Amino acid sequence: MTPGLTRRLGTADAVVVGLSAMIGAGVFAAFAPAAAAAGSWLPVALALAGLVAYCNAISSARLAALYPSSGGTYVYGRERLGDLWGFSAGWGFVVGKTASCAAMALTFGAYVAPGHEKVFAVLAVAALTGLNLAGVQKSMPAARVIVAVVIVVLLAVVTAGMTGGGRSGGGTVPVDAWGVLQGAGLLFFAFAGYARIATLGEEVREPQRTIPRAVPIALGVTLVLYALVAFAVLGTLGPAQLAGSAAPLADTVTAAGASWLSGVVRAGAALATFGALLALILGVSRTTFAMSRGRHFPAVFDAVSERHGVPHRAELAVGVAVMVLVLLVDLRGAIGFSSFGVLVYYAIANASALTLGRRAVPAVGLAGCLLLAATLPRASVLAGLVVFAVGALVWAAGRPRHGRAAPPSRQAR
């Protein structure tokens, strides 16, 4: 039998994992495309994304407390809805988030070395893979430092934007209800990090108590911070200038008359994407490990290092896959595709939570996920549908191999 992972993480550690995954991915990447869709209604789009994320967080926390195993919704869907649904959740998470890892790595490279993005992106992935291989507990100090620094930088942006003298007329962006929903769907990319807490279920102490506490705390802190940043950048740049900005937070402090902060903001952006990449690689490797243990992925990845207590083969595989994608593909337009995959992932989580009773929250979450996924840019929706169709074929082709042969989950008793 494969040995279990070591339970080392407390509530504070789990909150840091969620914060490092959310803060950085979204606040530096998603606001501009969301403003292009939602215009001056950006705060409304953010509120809608936050509402759906809250429902998802509550559903995920309840399920994670009941099934404290690595894999997140891959485990919940399989246990509550059936094997295909669990596989679909895991498939969407691994494929979509591997692409997100590459996008975050390229964003990091662009901030630290413009013109040499790919080289520095590969170096970042290699460094973080090595850090995670040394044991998840050794990555927690780094995550704490990254989260603290990024929060300070974002609060500096908020202060400059709300107190600075400069204001841009900026023009307007034509908006309708569809645009607001599409903006919410794009902003949902910024809230996806709390899944990392659930996917580390076997490495959390007292998961029945820790996970339900950590998920809402991480989400609440992130939502408040995002709202402050949204009002600051929108009020300073205006919707049109925000929509066209490649570095909206740096542009905000410059327009507010605090151009000396621009370098600090760019450094904070690089650090934030580095932190998001750290948590993303952790989450994808744990889901890969769980799907290998369930025999949906090759059994070779179903291994835990005796020395460090981590799924070392899964971590190596994910690291290599991300580095290959960084070298071969430009993934800067991956926000829509990633959002589609994550929204489907959480739709399955909410559907799983519906089977537990107290159905109002998961029902709202399920409807919200499906609505936001449908309103994303057409190319993202079509690409996502193709990926899930391929996943269903993979599941069907391997069905005789898994099914009954899959080991039972470690349900809390």
C-alpha cells in the first residue's frame, strides 16, 4: 500500500497556501481583461465572482472535511457522483492548472527580465519544483514572506490610488449585462487559489476543523484586498485606460503621482507570480498523485518519498510538463481557458455538495459556475469543451482498468 502523506500544516499554513495561490495570479493579471468586458461595472463583476467563489469555498470546505485526501474535487466527485465526474474534475484541474503554471512562470519572467521571459520562467519552475521536493513544510516560510510582501505592495497601490492627486478621464467602455458576467468569469481566475488548501488535504493537521476554517479566511482576506485595489485602479485610470493597460497597478501609482512606487510594484508583481506558481505546482502535483492512486493516471506517479513525505514523482512530472509548455507555447492568453476549466471543476464540487444536504449554497454555486463559464470568450469555451471531451474519451478508454480496482478513499470517520 502506498504510504500516506505527512500531516504538518496547521490553519495558518493552510491560509498562507490559499493566499499565495490567489494573490498574484489575479490581481496582477485579470483586472485589465475584466475591465475591457465590464467597464465601470468592474466592482459589480468582482462581487459576482466573489459570491460564486464563496459558495464554492463553502462547498469545498464541507467536502474536504468529510474526505481529507489529496485530490480535492477529483475525490469528491468520484465519491458523491461517480467515477466519470471525479475524473472530469481532476482532468480539468490538471490540464487547466498546468497551463496556468506556465502562464504564471512566463509572467514572472516578463517582470524580472523582459525579452528573456522563457529562460527565467524555466529557472523559476525548476527552483520551485526543487523546493517542493524538499518537503511542503520547507516551502511554507517562503510562502509566508511572499504573501506578506505582496499584501504590503497592494496596500501601497491602494493608498496611492485613493489619495493621489492625479485622475484620468480615461473614456468609457460600452457595457451590457453579458459583459459584466464575462468580467466576473475572467475575475474568477483570481479566486481559484483556495482549491490548493483542499488538494493538500492529507498534509493538514485536523482537516475536519482546519480546512473549513482556512478556506473562508483566505477567501475573505483576498476579496477585501481585491475590492480595495479595484476601486483604486478604476478611480485612478478610468475603465478605458485600465482595460488597455499591460501593467495596471504600476500605471495606477504613476498616474496618482507616485511614480517612485512603480519599480516596487513591478517587483511585487514578480514576487506575487512566483508565490502563485509555488502554490499552483503544489496543487497540480497533489491532484496528479491522487489520480494515479485512483489508477486514472499511470501508477508510476503513485509514490511518496520516504525521506520527505511528498509525492516526488508527481511533482517532478508536473515540473517537467510546465517547463516544456513554457518553452513551446505562449500562454499569456490562458486566463479564459483556465477560468473555464476551474469553473467546471467547481461546478462538480457544488454538485457533489448538493448530495450532503443544506442545498442553498451549493445550488447557487453550481448555477453561478455554469453561467460564468458560458459567458467567457467563445474561443475559451470551445477550447475547454474540446479538452473535456478528450478527457471523457480517455476515461472511457481506461475504464476497464480502473473502476473497481481503484483503492477506496480515506473518508473521515
